[in-house]
Amino acid sequence: MATISSRLKADIRFQDGLKACMNCGVCTAICPAAAYFDYDPREICQDVQSGDESILIGLLKGEQIWMCGQCLSCKTRCPRDNTPGYIIQVLRKISQEMGYFVHSRLGRQQLLLKRAIGHSILETGYCVHPKLIRPETHREQGPVWEWVMDNAKEVYEKCGSLYYEEGLGGMRKIDSDTLDEMHAIFQETGAFNLFDKIEQASEAKAAEMGLSFSDDDDNEYLREIQL
Amino acid sequence: MTKQKVAIIGAGPAGLQSAVSLAELGYEVDLYEKKSRPGGHLAEWHVLFPDMQPAGELLDSLMQKVLAHPQIRLETGVNISGLEQAGKSWQLIQSDSVRGEADAVVLASGFKLFEASKKEEYGHGIYPAVISSAELETIFIREKEWPFEKTNKSPKIGLVHCVGSRDAKCGNLYCSKACCITAVKQAIELKKTFPASEVYCFYMDMRMFGLGYEELYHKAQLDYKVQFIRGRLSEASPSGAGRIQVKAEDTLMGRPLKLTLDMLVLMVGMTASVSPEVKENTVELKEYANKGEFVKIPGAVIGAAQWLKPGLFVAGACKGPATLPEVLNDARATALDLRNYLSGVL
Amino acid sequence: MAQLNWKSYQKEIPDDHFFYVRSCIRQTFFPGAETALLYVLREVLKKDVFEDKRHTTCTGIGFHSDVIPLETIMTVVARQLALMTEAGYKNLLVSCVTSFGIYLEILEMWKHFPEKLAQTREALWKATRREFEVPALLTHSSDAIFHFKEQILNKSQISLVNAESGQALKGVEHVGCHYAKIFPQDGIGGAEFPRVLSGLIEGWGGELIDYPERRHCCGFGFRHYLVRANRSYSISNSKIKFESMAPFEPEFILTNCPGCNMFLDRWQYTLSEMEGKTYDSRGLGIPVLSSEEMAGLMVGMDPWKLGLQMHQIAVEPLLDKMGVNYAPKAKYHLASSAVPLPQKPSVLLV
């Protein structure tokens, strides 16, 4: 697995995602990330199509690949049946595997996602659940959400939810055997390897930046990458 | 000695020219046309690129020769659906009965235009302001109404290249060759009609392969200020009051763009019309719907006779996207090959 | 690669016997919507909808945040399918649109790369001793509502018509990106003119309004909301949609993706605070409802058991127009004694 090119080609999403790009631009035309960032999925495809390792390393270390919002609107329109969004997924994977993601501000955010979403899945069996969306850090959720969280159990139960109780229903407390199975799946399929890589590269970066780093919710590095 | 007879299927430019060339060579010609009038697509066009020659002039000159020649018998409203070989002669089948016989046949069935509504994201057939290039020609020749306010003398108009062509999502990977130059021609015509308009061509490449084409492109920019944006149109949406919002990327500038237009013209590509299924003694002439498989000459070699089997010749755009000069020359050359076949030389 | 006209996107939707998997986001923000779906299907339409309490997230959000590897999500999905197989079901009914897209993609990948399917079977066996079959049909909850829309209308005293004036209510749709953009042939009506929500609006008597940015993503962007620093991406893309639909004065927005529903609801509030304006003429915002919530209203569910009080944008104007029978004062009532009401936003009227 020497070259980035060969790593790319080994992933089925890349095989499906990049056939031959003719630079038409229909992807960039409707891309929400291109509307917001100085980002161009067509240019990413051109860079990847070049096969040039130094360009590829630049992509893996750069900000660009973290701008895609994974909407996959690009897949619908491409007249050559490419999918820039899939190419991005594989670039992000390789960037993390090779530790390059810590070179970019947006890439460093992977630690936040691993600790929020990754941990949530293992601890609760959900990617996202109500207690994760704290009103104080999510003011955009509005005053009604604050009210909901102040009265959560009753509100949820009124709507037929179990709100973290055991049983059959919405937002149930998922049983520990199931969580063990999830754990085993993560182990078997390499998720923990990815998690470890994210942590290790982040820790090394924190040291390089002279910032404290720990498993806790609060440390200098975490605060830095939140910005 | 009775003159030998040739049957021609299709009275578009290729069929009309084939008829004239073959009659001049001394053959009796039965010219069959499925529509109620001859001329094919040529009858629906306004002016021809690159010199803006009125299409009607060319059609009239072909028709005059056809009608004047006593050896050419033109029948319209006849749809030949198949051919049967009996020895060396060919029978032409219409609805399961024999319509005629000939010593040789020329298939000149032409092309269909890509059905623009199949490129759903452009909204043809849903938004009145989105029309095809063919519909634009009709507006010009029949002086039909424009799909925007009469009082609007400075409409913003977009022309979209490659509609139904170079497109895996439409099932047609090929380039339809003549759409780029047609877009340039139509852009100039629109500017002539509405001098205060803004006209944008959304292209991937400018395929200006013919003599006079690149010059016309230059003229479109220099004299008519047509704007050329290198970016394939991604979508058209209704913007209110009948206007259209379009999205493309200006790929040369590397940024997405959005425009609101009064009219959008889709340059629809040529697609196959008739597909011959060649069997031992019969040929079935099926009609396609939007698929891109033009008539393939078996073992095609540059300069060789264009036939599916000895005696069944093929001329014109039914073999693939082509321009009028190419089609007319192809018809003439095929007539000569046919003559050589019938006189035993080929 | 086939050339399909939108009317020819026919999707097979089963009539009965569904295995239901829930949505992380819908369970979190719109618990009543899932309750409504089950009520409509089971109680009103007498369908068999099975749920296994051992099912989990599909991990789609983690996958699209690039912290969950492809092989992991394939195996988690396989575990869900194993539960479905164990219960003897062949029709998967999916609440979340991201999840729906994930199941479609993975099934497609397994078809084109059978070695991945073999790998997944092995991984699932090693990790859990479970085995699975692929589903016969994949249905999103909005597909089911679309499929049964006539029956739902027949059981309803109300519709998308102004009960007083008799005028059709004007609605816009917002279809989640992962519903049809990935595989247009797996969405009703395809990707350009999806029918799954527009069919409900028109089928239930409403007037469908198109707008230029209808197909634009709401801007969830996964990492662009889950990482708080990135939220401006998300709000900006929703803003593009609001600016686009506002001139057409829609009376409601209909969604099928729970994330989209949450964003289109919340970002109207946030934008009102930031910019001092709303996207309707009365300062109330445009109510955003999912197909389940709309269906729940149609069959007479109490809006406050449907969870509509959990929306930030007030739904009462819409309820009043539809002629829904409800108790406005009971909106924030809970079983316990009187609780303080939510604070009022500074711009948005509630």
C-alpha cells in the first residue's frame, strides 16, 4: 500500500466514484459546499485524476477535503457517472489512516466527531440523542428546546417516547448485550483502529502545538479545535 | 431494356439527393417518405450555418430537381417497416404487405432529435420558457410567440450545449457534432432579433470543426457580444413570473454561478431513428426511442461502399450525426457505388 | 443509465408486514413523529409493523462524519438485517432518510462487490454469531405514507384545504438529499421531481408550490452541524432555501428527512434572531412538518401528543387553517403541575 493512488484504488467507493472526469462542472454548480466555501468538487476530481502523489498529499493535508457536506447531489448529475462525494469519503479515510488530517484546521475536528458520535454509538447505541444537544452550547435550537430539555422526561413520554427507559419504543435504553455486540463489531471491522489513529495523531499534534491533551471533555487541544 | 429500379427510404436531404443523383445516373427511383411532407428536418430550419443561408432555399432547390425529374416517383405518408429479398430484387414492406419492388435500396431514414424532457433537470415540457433548439427554429420560421413577455425587448437567454449528448445519465455518450455550431448560429440570430438581449452559451467544449465555424464563433463574441461560459448547465428551476433560474459552474473561473433567464434553449442532440435488423433474407426497420445506436455499416472501412448487405445501401445521418454538406456528399457517393453494384462492377 | 421520465419512476412499496428501524434524529427531536407513523400504520390502517428493541442506529451519521469505517457500517447494517431475518420479515421500513440512503448504498455495493458481502457476513458472524438475508424491499416512512395516502385521506375529517375559505393550502416540499439523489430509481418520482411529498400535498388537497432552490440541500452537512464551529455552513444553506421560497408565500413546508425538518425549523428561529426577519409576512415563520406529522394530524391525533409543541416555529396558524380540533392552551401542559412556558424569542412570534 505504498502510494496514495494505490490506497485510493483499493477502496470500492473510489472505484465507483471516479471513472473519468471531463471537467464539465455540473457538480460544483449545485454543491452546497461550493456555495459556501471556496471549494470546488470538480477541481478535487481533477487533482485526484492527475495521480500525482505530491498533489494527493496536499489534498490529504489540506482543508478542502473536509468541506464537503456529503449530500451527494453531485452523484445525481454527473454525466460521466462519477461521484465526487465518494472520492471525498475515501480521501478523508486515507487522511486519517496516514495521520495527515491533523495538518488542517478542519481535519483536526475529527477528534471532536470521534469523541462525540463515536463514543455515543458505543455508549448508547445512538449516534445522536437528546442529552447530547445541550441548550447552552446549542442556542440555535431555540427556547422551545430549552423548555423541552428542562422537562424532558414528561415531554418525551407524552409523545410516546421511552426517554432512556428500557423497553420497546423511541429513545429506549438499548440493552447491554446489544451494546456488547456493537463493541464486537467495531473491534472486528477496524473501527477501533481508526479511533486509535485519530486519538494518537491528535495527541501528537497537541504536543507539537504545546497544548494539553487528555481523554477528558476539557483540555487545551479540544478547546483549540472547537474554534 | 427496362430501366433498373432503386427504392429510397426517407425523403430528407439524404433521400432527396440520392434520388436526384440516381435518376441522373439513369435509374427509376421510388422515393418513400413516412411523413406527410418531404424534407426531413431541413424543412423545419430557419437558416443554415455557417453562412446563414435560408434552409428553405436549399430544400426548394432539392425539391425542384426531384419534382422535375420524370424518373423519380415520390410517395409521402408511406412508412416502410421492412425489406424482403427475393433473389436479387428487394421487396418493400408496408404494414405486412408489399408496397413495391426494387433492384437496390437506399436507406436514408435520418435522425430523431433527443427528447429534451428526458433531461429532467432542465424542466423541458414543464417550464414554458425552456425550449429546444428545434422549437427555436420553429419560432423563427413560423414567427411564433416567444415564451416571455411581449414587452420584454432585452430578454436574458441561455443556450445549453450537449443536451442528451456526452451524457451517461441520458444513455448517449457520443458527441452530436453539430450542436455547438448550431448554438453559435442561434445565439447570433437571437441577438439579431433582440439587439438589447443578453445571450449566454453554456458549453463544455466549442466544437468548431468546420470551415467558417470558428469564424462564426469569433463573430458571435466580437460583433454580437454573445457570452460563452465554460460550464455544463446543471439545473433549471422556476424563478417566478415564468423566468428560469439556472445553475452552472464557470469552470474557467472556478466558481459556481446562478443566473435568472427569460428563456432557455436546449441544444438537443441527434439520436438514431431507425434500426435495421438484418436477417438472412429480411431486414426489419424498427423505430428507436431516444437510444443512440445509429446504423452501423458492417466492417466499415474508410472509403468503402456504405451498405448493410449487397444492394442495401445506407446514406446520411442515420449512420451518425452529420452536417448537410456531409449528408449530400454521402448521398452522391453512395449513388455511384450503387451504380457500380447494379452494373456488376462492385 | 436508463433514460427515465419522472412519471416512470415506479417504486414497489409493500402493502404490509414491515420491520421498522428508528432514526436517531427523529427520536431526539420529533419523537411524536415516530409515534404517529406507528399509530397510523398499526391502529388506523391495521398493518403489521414489527419493531425489535435490540435494533440500534445504523451509524450513518458517524459514517458521513468519517469516523465509522465502511466495513463497520456494513456490519452494523447487517446486524439490523439479521434481526429482521430472525423475525421473519422481508420489508424494511426506515424512519431516517440518511439511513435509507445507507441501506440502499450498501445493498448496491454488495451487489457490485460481492466480496464485500462475503466479508460482512464473516465479520457479523465473528462478532455476534448472527446471519442475515438482504431485504426484498426497502421503504422509507414517507414512501409508506405516500402509498397509503388515499386511505389516510379517507379516514380524515380534514385535509390540506383551508377549512374556512375552501382554498387549497399552499405548501412547498423539501425532500432529503439521501432519499433520491443517490439512486433516483429508488425514490418515487426520481431525483428531479420526486413525487413522495408533492404527491401528498396534492393528494391531500393542497397546492404545490415550486421554488428555485427546491432541490438544494438544507445544509445539515453532518460535520457542519455536529462540530459547533462549522454551523454557519448549515445555516447559510438553509437560508438559501428560505430566501428562495419566501416570495411564493408557502403556508407550510413538508419534509421527509428528520434532520431537514429540524434544521428548517430551527434555522428560521436563528435567522430571525440574527437578521431581525422571518420568511413569512406575519413574523410567525413557516411551519415545517414531516410526512408522519401531517399524516398524524390527518387521522385526528392530538397535536401535543404528536409532539408539535417541540417545534420552534408555531404550528397553530396551520392547525387553525386546516380546521384541526385541538386545545391551544394545552400546548405546553404536562402531567405534572404547571411548568414555566418556553421563553419567547425576540423576533419570531410564537
